[in-house]
Amino acid sequence: MIIELDSVELNFNSRRILNGVYLKAETGTIVGILGRNGSGKSCLLQILFGSLQPKYKFIKLDGKPLLKPFYSQGNIVYLPQHELIPSQLKIKTLFSLLQLDWNEFVDYFENFSQYYNSKMNSISGGERRVIETYAVLKQQSDMVLLDEPFSNIAPLYVEKIKQLIIAEKSTKAIVITDHYYRDVIDICDTLYLLQNNCTKKITVLEELEDYNYLNMDTLKTKKGGH
């Protein structure tokens, strides 16, 4: 599957958020989107998902125009920034509803074995994010959109989630954005920087410094960390 999002224009009142944005993702790849807070990264994912209607967009799916919201196809899943799973839902119920393998999950995240009978609101925000990210990644889909999957998560769990994302990309196109840019850079195959309302494809990491997004010395000294 190949998806192309092109010529996106989005305004909120008189403020321009996105203009002339282009993004391409395909099965077997992880696409990373970097950008400062407020640059429009979450809006871009919502437009791709189909839950936000911009002034203009053009989407091609396998070379053909996609005229309906992507989510109506039933083959895309989306992890938003906000909490996704109802607070009162028991974790065992969630795994049953989504037909997820609990044993497979605790093989990755051993410390979660005690939470099988717990409700979502009884665990920490970071632990909740781990479960939500896992649940989204493990759904049958052609495309996964991940908005801030590493936020508030312990570094040990971040590395496990990165392993999961890499494992899942063999059958899916994955688009990820997170302000923990090192983790995004670490796993992505294609990288875009969202700046001045539009996307810039990054071919070498030094371009991120040229665009004043980050200092390369900082990236080199802390690469792979949070």
C-alpha cells in the first residue's frame, strides 16, 4: 500500500497552520514527522486519518484518489495524543474485545502481569500509554498513525515499543510523531520536518541543524536516549 498526502491547506480562523504539505508512506516503512510544538503535526495526522477536514487536500491510495475519509476504509488505526481507552474499562476486557494475546503482551512488558484485572484509570499515565500504543499497533490494519507514543513512558518501555513498531512495519505503513525526536529518528526510514507550515523531507540529519530544529552535537551525544 502506498499513501500520498499532497497540497494540504489548513487554517484556523485567520491563522495558517499548514500550507502545501506533502507526505508519502508505504507498507514496510516508518515515516517520522518532526516539528516544534504547535507546528501542526497532530493536525496533519488527523487530516490523514480523515477526522479533520482542511481547506484543501489531495490523497492518493495506491495511485488512485481517495475521496472518502481514510478511516471509512477500515484499514487505518490512530493513536491520538489524548487518552484513547475508557477509564473504567478493565484491561482484561480490553484485551478480550480486541482479541489481543495477554501472554504475548506480558512477554514484552513483564511488570504489567499484575494489572490483568485492573481498570485503565488505576494505572499510571505512562503505563496506560504503553497499553494504548500496544493495542493500536496490534490491530489488523494497513496503516498506523502514532501521535506522541513515547510521552511519559519509562525509557525501558520506550525501547520495547520501538521494537514493536519495527516488528509491525513489515505488514503496515507507520507514521509517527513525537517530541522525543531521538527515538523517532532512531526507527524511521523516512523523515519529514514540519516547519513554516509545510513539510521538508530530510535526507541527511545535518539538515535538521540547517533548519534550526536541533543541534547535531546534542543528537550525537545523546542519540538513542530520551
